[in-house]
Amino acid sequence: MGHIFISYSKKDIVYAEKLINALRREGFNPWVDIEGLGAGTSWQTRLQKQIYTCDAYILIMSKNARSSKWVPDELVTAKTRGKPIFPLLLEDTQLFLAIQTIQFEDVRGGKMPSEAFYRRLATVTSRRKKASQKVDSVRLTEEARKQKVEAAAQKASYYLSKLSSNVKDVIAVASKISSDTYQSVANSEAVKRISSKVKGKTKPVKKKK
């Protein structure tokens, strides 16, 4: 089954997640690279390959997308490869020059696309029957949160090795994060690994006879 490439700014990840799950419920196959929420050469290569092989390209248009480092390049790639482009206007913004003549769907306010949009999409890619039961949801926001937690934990490693063996106190000071994220960082795998290394280096205090 062919796939649909979703192009969006990471600042619009909440809407992107809702859209992807809506497309799945509607019987489509949206592609999302959860592992590639971070940046890197291999990530760019995967994105390019997925654009080359997609049946359709959906662009979530917003001010964030216009200022994104990646979205304009993704759009040019899709345009160059002659991919069917389906723009979604998430918020008022100047239209991308490359698609000014292409009809867009108005989803301002965070609306999901209309059935008419899905019908147009189905003319270029496969569509199964609508899911009769709940489909597994893609959780982009949760994955992004986990990556931020791991990044904060790694950042705290310097302070753990230099300042203290009290993991939670150091994280609270070094990362300057919210209480909810603090708990996630404190319990993350990265911190557990770091903590075990610190404890392993700590020499036991000899008792005086």
C-alpha cells in the first residue's frame, strides 16, 4: 500500500499527530519517521527517500512551516519529483510560492480535513475502508517529549560527574525544567546509566578506628 508523506514544522507537532491519526482512521497510510524527530544526516536521507516513493504529499502550512529549516526543502523535493501536493492551511500565513496555484484545504483552528479532501486524496493513493474499530494511534508528542527528557538527562551528566552524586538535586538545578519533566528526567534511562557510573566511581568513606 502506498504512503502519504506529511510535511510539517515540529512546532506544529500536536496538529500533525491528530492529522496522522485521522488519516489512519480514514483508511490511509500516512508515513511518519518517529525515530527522526531529531536531526541528522541519516534522517535527511530517510526523508528524501520517503518523498521520492510517496503517492501523495501533504503540507501543513503555517508561519512555523515557512520559517522551518526543513519544510521548504521537502516541498521543493516533492514538487521536483512531480508528487501530488495537498496543502492544509493551519493558520493565516503567506502561501508558499511553489504551490500558489494549488487548491488548499482550510483547517484553521485545528480542524481535521473534510470528506471532500479525503476523496481527492483517494484519487492518487490507496484507501481502505474506514476503521471499524480503534486503530493504534501514533504518538508524536510523547516521542518528542521522551527525546527532550533524554537530552536534558545527558545535559545533566556533566554536573553529575563534577558537582554531586545526588542525581535528582543536580537535575533540578542543571536542567531548569518543570516539575513534571523533572520527574521524567530523574527516572529516565539516561540518568540511571549516568547515576550508576557516578556511584561506581565514588570511593567508600573509611571509618575511623
